[in-house]
Amino acid sequence: MTIMSYQSINDVINQLFELEIHSLGMNGDGIALSHVLPERFSNEYRFYVPGALEGERVLAKVHKIIQKKIFCRLMKVIAPSKDREQEDCNKFLDCGGCNFRNVNSNWINKWKIQQLITKTEPLKIKDKILPLSSSEKSKRRRVVFSVQANNRNFYLGFNSRFTQKIIDIRSCKTMNSKLTELYLKLKLNLNQFIIKKSNFKIKVNYLDNGADILFDIKKQNYKEIFNFDQLIQFLISLNTVRVSFKTNDRIQIVQFNGKNQNTLGKLSGKILYSLPPPGGFLQPTKEGEREIIKFVIKAIHGSKKVADLFCGSGTLSIPISQSAEIFCVDSNQSALSGLKEALKQQKSLNKNKIINQDLLSLPISHKILKDIDAIVLNPPSKGAKTQLKEVILSNVTNIVYVSCNLNTFARDAKFLLENGYSLEWLKPIDQFPNTMHLEIVSKFIEKK
């Protein structure tokens, strides 16, 4: 097929192209111009090639097209970058778990900081960025496995980046050793307890005392899928503290002997912990979690009343409660139940207030926030734009913003800077080695 024979952009799917990679995108994909296409396409479309590096010439096969982006599979590196190293995982380009396994850690760290600088460049805050803290490799303690089971075949692993296949991850280099051991035992034995063809997810948080496992089975009845009693006995043998079955929005919980406790560290000589709900949010690494807590505590030092908005099960609320009265808000009732119980067990509940409210659609009014000394926001990737409109009206002098998304952080930081606040410092924290993800803790103060 010649270039001129492409009548539709979809005709390029499954075609091979030799491409010059001119830059990397925010997701770490190599980007190439589409001058190899007819002119009517070349001005609008760009090629995106996971695994390709800036300056490389590669052979790539088109996989799919989404909103002017032509996503390709890297087939061959014709002219490699000087930064390229031997990949340390043979599933790298199939599994979607990592963005970089073809460069060293120093390169990744520099790239992440440059992404942060570039994204926030219009805000003129480069001199406020503190040194990067990074978690060690193979320390990830939360994971979501995909499962496909029928009469003939059983697959358990991560979804492929390019196909409908599930990738075997027995040699995964991101999970901690306990998660890897759990995966191997599930892969070897789980199929014998499945009695009906099914596709589902297994969400695992590895807590202090063992695995907290949630089977997310959508609309199916878990007792029709599994030989339930035998499955439970098997899971008990895997050092599991709790197993839950989620059908639509209903969760059936089976609590084992262990306590579903996540130790947050020691503060003022006291060991603190949270009690995450089944399948609940957990910071991906213990080291990253403690680094976030350390800088949040630093940021609110001296405050007597602190609002923790998007508080979850209390990763930040519980440490803050040791020195301040807390006002906690989140949309997840299960997470708040865990927070209440953890505060009760640690004798910190009476002086604090906990509210179940969706801050993305119904923010806390500035009239309620006006008597607060510091506000901590730890929103989902969508950011906290709606809530910040109330925050700036509250005239609270100390704002701590924790973010996992550079785009929404830059947007929300711009809003604060334009409405009477200045950035005191920004701490980047890398909990996802070999990926494009970066966590941020930042402190804004009201200008005098």
C-alpha cells in the first residue's frame, strides 16, 4: 500500500512505519511527526510509540487511533539513543505496568523533574522545588490482577498494553516480594476453586499482617462462580487478613484472624495506623507514604485546627490528629468508617469531626472553613478546582496540596497563585519507579 492509497486514517492500522522520535510525551511515549502520511492527515495526527526514546529512529506498527493520536507498537530500534540500556524485563513492551525499563534510574529521575518544571513553568516556581525523594524498586504493595477463566484456560496477571491478553507477571520487578509470592500461589491454585466461566479483577493491598484481597466480580454472584468454602480455606492459608467479594456496589466481607492494619509510622513516640476498607486506596509504597506524611506534618506545624479534605481512611488525618483538631471530609463512607474506628482505637476521635460528602460536586463552604488554621487537600487525579473556590474565600492562611497529577496540580496551583497565595515549597515524591507518575506535596501561604 502506498502513502497516497490511504483513503481513511484507519487504513494505517496494522501498517509498519519508520519513524523519527522527536520528543517524549507526558506518558513517556516517544512522539513522531506524521509526515509519512498524506498531507490531509499529517498536520493533525502524531505517532505515539511506547518504549521509544527521543532522537531514535524506529520501526513501529500502528495499533489504534484515539483523538488524533496514532498509537504504535515498537517493533525495532533502528538507530538507538545513547541513553538506551538493555531492558531488564522481557514483558516490558507487552505489560502496561511500566513506562521505562530501557533507561537507568538517574535518567528517569531527571525526566520526571523536567516534566514537573515544564508543566509548571508558567507559574515561575522552579526555585521552590525541593530535591526528589524516590521509593526503592520492587516495593509496591498494592496491585490489581485481571482474571479470565473458562473450562479450558485460566489466565491471571496484568492486562496487555496492546492486546486483550493477560500477561503473566511471575517475574514482575515492581511488586514487593510478598505480593509476588501471593501472585504465584493464586496462579497455581485459584482455578481449581472456580466453577463457572468468568472474568473479574482481584484487588490486593498488602497490609501489616498480610494480604487484604477483594474479588471485583461485577454483576455475577460470587457463590455461583467459586466453590466458596474451599476458596476461603485456601485464602486463609495464604496469610490473608480479609477477603471481600464486590458485586456491583455491594461488598460481602469475610474477616480472618489478622487485623487489616496499615502502620503509618511513629509520631511523638506513638505508633499510628489506619484501617483501609476492602479495596480501599493505599499509597503504593510504605516509604512514599511516610515521606508524604512527613512533609504534610511539616507544612501544618503549629496549626490547632486542620481540615483534611479528600481524607480517605486517614493516611494524613490520623498523624495530624496527634497535634491538632481535625475536620475530615470524603465521599467514601467505607473509608470514613475505617477512619472513625482507627481514631477510636487510638483515642483521638472525640475532638474531631468527620463528614461524608462528595467535594467534587458539593464543596465545603468557606463559611465553615473560616475558623480553620490549615487546609490539607489530597484530591483524586481530577484535582480540587471546585473546592478551591471556597478555600480562597475562607482566608485560611495555610494550604497544603497533595497531588498525583501534574496537569491538575498546575491548574489548581495557578488558581491559588492568582488569588492571593504564594508557594512556599514543593516536594516531589516518586512512588512509582519506572513509570511516568510523580506525587507532589506543596505548601501555599496567604500573602500578607
